[in-house]
Amino acid sequence: MTKKKIIVKNRLGLHARPCALLVKTASRYRSDLIIKKDNIEVNGKSIMGVMMLAAEFGSELQLVANGVDEDYLINEIEELFESKFGED
Amino acid sequence: MKTIKGIPVSEGIAIGRDIVYRKEKIKVKKKKINPDQVKAEIERFNQAISKELKEIQDIIDNYLHNEKEKELISSYILILKDPLLEEKVIKMINESNYTAQYALKLYLQEITESFAKMTNKYLSERFSEYEDVIARVIDHLNGNDNHSEDEVFNNNKEGDYIYVLDDISPSQVAKHYQGIAKGFCLAKGSKTSHTAIISRALGLPVVVGLENLFNEIQTGDELLLNGHTGEVVINYDKATLKKYRSILEEESRQNAELEKTINIPARTADGKKIPLYCNIEIEQEVDTVIRKKADGIGLFRTEYLFIDRDDLPQEEEQFQVYRNIAEKMKDKPVIIRTYDLGGDKIAGTTKHKQENNPFLGCRGIRLSLKKPQIFKTQIKALLRANIHGNIMVMFPMISSPDEVSESIKIIEICKEELKQNKTEHNPNIKIGAMIEIPAAVFCIAELAKMCDFFSIGTNDLVQYTLAADRINKDVERYYNPYHPAILKMINITVANAHRFNRPVSICGEIASDPDFIPLLLGSDIDSLSLNPASVLAVKKKILDTRYDEAKETVRKNMKNNAFKKQD
């Protein structure tokens, strides 16, 4: 199991487009991905789940990946957040 | 008889009987299945999802051509393939023995509630699209493979109708327009929606943004739909019908007449050449500009790249749009105006700040200077696209030379940054200012030292000079472009700009008003910029006008302080 804390860095937060990008990316891996915010916990491969986090700019999220390719999964997702999903 | 007004997005006139179709709130009865049907019900659910996936793929493959549109629609696929959706619906079928429809409805309710609780409007905005996708799956489960909207079209195959709808998808327009639809009146929609773009390509008149239309129109009403003005006349009387019929006849007669002038350059009867440029709002309009053989783009309003979306257009996206336009126009000038918007319209900027007087507020160049990052992205995209054609940049809402010099500084920074990153661009770009604030009229000489050209935006100039809101019906009579103050300002601008050899164009609505053309020609305007649809009509007027006579008319008008149109 790999865990990672990340911060939402794009100003608009996790709106429809970044959510779609995140889910598409996560779905390419075999490992499961759970995303936690405060006390909500959602499936990182579910667009509705990720949308419902309502993660604004500056929110802190915890990624938890579990499976054969968990490290790669976490790395790529982290890069997405770092690159601000290509926004700003 | 009653007339309502919306936003015209696709030109033309339609006369006909209407069909009103209002999408019902999804109605699904609470129903249970026998426990032995569970497996079959899950199978039915999976099939409905597959069917919808196939339809979405069909729209992506056959109706959309732009990557951005495809990306938008492909997020529907994620909604349909959402593991959460599958898990919750199957659980409800399994444990509570609900029908798949009912399980979907409960799922939709659950997420509606959590979206409603979100405090950040921005993140919850897109929800209605999700609702539509799920509703379409419920349609399949109800045996409505054609979806309830399609049924409206299929049940009314005979005759021509004007459809009155909440909204319609581009694929439905493309599928159904032939033979049965004469036009659309929509409650939602915008000029940049895919539906509007496809309708224009097909030549179907469409008016959108008719918010109140379901209270105003009933099925079977006789409608006149004016895709030029946005007017919809409900249960018209004979006189109005006659008027519209004659507009239609006149249009086709005139079009035939005007087409004859298409290859002649615009010049006055006594030989003064007046280049005709076009005002455009979206990339696709360039095709019309080329078809009408206009001399260039006099005003590309870039704000349409910024509105109706929840993110900002990135440099690459903007670059592609500007490049496409510049390439299509070859060497002809393409004047691109930096975004002229208030902060409330741009994603991610201060939405909470409600301005008391938005027209006197932080919009146009003022917002750009306040948000230099957004401005720089646009400038860089322009400089890069400038390799591919003859691009010029123009600033809106200039009130003093300071805004121009600050903007030029930013342009220089952009050039430097592009150079350092070794990004290909053309730094030689002409700079112009919109003259639309009365103060700018009186500092043309100072502006001329920094600007290469001017364009008078008469819509705002009239509004600001006469202190009359253009869209407030109660002050309509005060919004008078024929007020002598306006003609004087145009003349002051031109005279001073010409002292510095700077050309002046007009890009407001009066540039397409045939009665105003002689006044503009007589004021020594160098060119006109107008909507593509009016090019040939204005050209005809110019061909019929003598420059020397126009000068005399202007002289008389100024002397008499004439407030009205001259006969």
C-alpha cells in the first residue's frame, strides 16, 4: 500500500475537466485508488466520487493506492496535481 | 399577438406552426421485481449502458470535429463507466429488488443532494449534464431507445415545424433538420454552443436564451422566428405575417441582386475606396467572411473564447484559434481585440464582487491590466499566431494613453519571454485602440503616438456619451446614434488621427446601417467593419453613394445639429 498527501494547486479546484483527467489516468492502472478528504473517502476511478469531494484550491487530499502498480499510479497522479492539470 | 426576444445565433426567417416539447422531470415509479429476475435485470441495466455508450461514441465519431468538443463529450463516457454507478445500482437491484430504472433514479437523487450541498458553485455547475446522461439511460430502460426528444421529431414527420425546446443536442439538429424542422426556439443555449454552430452551417434559423418560453408559447401556436434579430412573434396577425413574407421575398430578391456585386471592390460612386472588414465572434464565421469576399477581419471579439466554460483558455488553445483564422485570411488583416469582459464572466476571477455599474467597472483593458497573467497568455498566443498571417492587436475600453503604454510594456515582456524560451513568434505586430469612451476621443493625438490604428466602437461610444443603457427598454429613445454629439466625436477622432496618418475604422452597429453610411463616408472614415451578413448590402450602399455629396451632408448635419435621420 502506498500513501501520499497532496495539495490541490490549480486555482479552479477539481472541477469537471481535472476530475475526468484524474479518473482516466487512474483507470489505466490495475491498482485501486482511494482519495480521502477530511472524512470523505472515494474511489479514485469514479468520476462522480471524485467530483463529490468538491476539492477546492488549497485542499489537502490523501491518496491511497493498493496493488501491483501502486507506486507508478501514485507518481503519475501526483504529477497531474503538480502540473496543475495543465491549467493556470 | 405577442413578441418575445432572445439571442439570434443562426440567421434566417421561419414562418410556421410550432411544437413545444418540454422535457419532463424524470418520472420513474417505484417498482420491484421478483428475486428470480435479478440476474436478468442486471443484464438489462448493462445493455442500457452499452446502448448509451454506443450513441455517445456515434456523436463523437460523426458529428464532432474539434478536439476540445470531443474531450467534453468523452467525459460522458466516464460517467457511464463509473464504478460507483455500477456498484450502487447493482446493489439496489440485488438487495432491494428494485427495477434498474428506479435504482438509477435513486442514485441520481443521492448525487443531486450531495451536489446541492456544495458551497463552491464552480465545482457543482456541470451537474445538469450528468443528469442528462443518466436520464438517457433511463430512457433506454423504459424502452425509449429514441429518447423522448427524438420521439417528438418522429411523431411529426409531416409538415414543417418550428420546435420550441429547452435545448437540443447538435446530433439531433443534424439528424432531424431535413424536411421537418424550419427552425428552433430554445430556452437555453448560446452563440458558441455546438448546436448554434451546426445550425448556422445548415442554414436553420435559431433563437436561444428565451428563458420564459414555456410560459409564452403553446403547441400549435403560429410563430414567426427571426434569426437575424432574435424576435419570436407568437400568434402573429395578418399585418405582421405580411411584413415577414415581404422580408423573406425581399431577402431572396436582394440576395440575388447583391451577389452580383461580390467581386467588385467597395468604392463610392465617385471612386473613393472603402475596405470592408468583418466583425466575428467565433472561428467558424471566417468561412462566411471569405465567401462574402470581405477585405479582412476588422474585429475578432475574443471574449467568446472565455465565456461559458469553467476554465481559462490556455495559450495553445488560443494560438490554434488565432492561427487558423490568420491562415484562412491569408495576407488580409486580422484585427484581434483582447478580451472585453467584466471579471464576473471569466473563470476563476473574483466572482463574488458584484459591481454596481459593470459598464463603468473593471472590464476590457482594465481587467487585463489587473490580471496580467491572463492577458499575457493571450498576447503570447497572438504573437505566435502572427507568423501565420497578418495579425494586429487591439485594446478595448481605452480611456487614456496610460492604458496603452502599460499594455505595450506587457507586450514587450511577452516578446522577451517568448524569445528566451526560443518560441517561434513574429514580434512585428501593429497595435490599435478602440475608441469607445468619450475621453479617448479627446486624447487621440497622444494615443496616436503609440497606436498604429483606431477603431471607433460606436455601440459603447453612443451608450457612454448619451448615458443611455443599450439594453434598457425604458431609455431606448435616448440611445440615439444620430445624436449630433456622436457625429462630432467621429469627426474629431478622424481629423486628429489623420494628422498623424493613423487610419480610423468603425466597428459598431451603425457601420451596417445603410442610412448612416453616407454620414460615415462623409466623415472621412477609412474603412468599415461589420457583421458578415451585412457586407454585400453595405457595399451596395457605398457603390450608390457619392463621396463629395456625403461630405456635404455631414457638413450640413454638423451645422444644423441634426438629431434625426436625414432623408
